[in-house]
Amino acid sequence: MAIFASKSDHCLLDLLWRRRQGQLPVTVSMVISNHPDVAEEVRAFGIPFFHVPSQGPDKSTAETEHLRLLKGNVDFVVLARYMQILSGDFIEKLSVPIINIHHSFLPAFIGAGPYAKAKERGVKLVGATAHYVTEDLDEGPIIEQDVVRVTHAHTAGDLTRRGADVERAVLSRAVLWHAEDRVVRDGNHTIVFA
């Protein structure tokens, strides 16, 4: 698999650590990021790191480079909090499964600072969703979800930390189940043999 990442490293480093511990039966062929921030951490795992900037609304140059790096080298891609939208053209040309992770507040609290927005609204649960990527943003077949309870006493920082914990767990389970061929796609649904 290849992993796409941005500045947030909790999901990326968790996957790399689980792979090193033998908990994920995958070979990580590369990590691609639109920021150089995680390069040293990735290289410490002995995995090739590629910085491919992706700025502005036209992502075609970055996606061309992504395809050059990935074509024929991966069976699937994991978006480990990769904060860029992939074009339908890229998804079609890559033609391998792509797994994404995000907080479960969508479609509410969209955009920057979702945990602060959630704190302001007094949410009682924070969670995460791992799903296959389709052209319809964050609407692909769901592989795994989980939640943790929070209270009025939790700060926005507490919500962010608890959310990151659940994101790591949900993404690692989704990757494991996909790698072990335990997920069957059925339209916009999945059947998971957990």
C-alpha cells in the first residue's frame, strides 16, 4: 500500500508502527505528502517519502506525479488524514481502492476546527469513519466506524485528542480488514467479515 499524508501525523505514524510490529500484513511501498513535515519520521521506518506539493484549485500537476509514483507499485492507497480532495479523474486513472479516514461529524462541522465547533455545540460523542473513496466526497462505502463518549467537562483539546485516538483505531481496523480480504463492496455498502 501507499499512504498519503498531510501535516497531521497520528494516523500515518500509527499505521507505520503497526506495520513494523507485524499487526498489519502489508508492505508500505511509499508515503506521499503535500507537506515535508513528516519526512524524517517516515524515513526512520525505512520507507520512501515523496513530497508532492498540492496547492490551489488545480491539482492536475500533483495528481500526474502521484500517478507516476503509484502506477504498478501499489494494490491500494490509504489517506491518513490527507487534507486534499482527489479528483474523479485521478481516482479513475489510479484504479485501485483508496481508503479514507475522517471524524464522524460530517456533514456537520465541516471545514477547519471541527472539534472546537463540536465543543461549542455540546456534542456527547466523537468518532471516526473509514470508507472507500469515490468521486462523491466522503460518501463512499463505509468500512468501519467507532465513537467515544465525551462530556461538558471535556475541552476542545480533549475532544481532538479523543478523536485522534478513535481515528487511529478505526483506520487501522479498516486497513487490516481490507488487507486480509475481509471486506466485500456491494454498491455503496460493504460487507465486513470481522
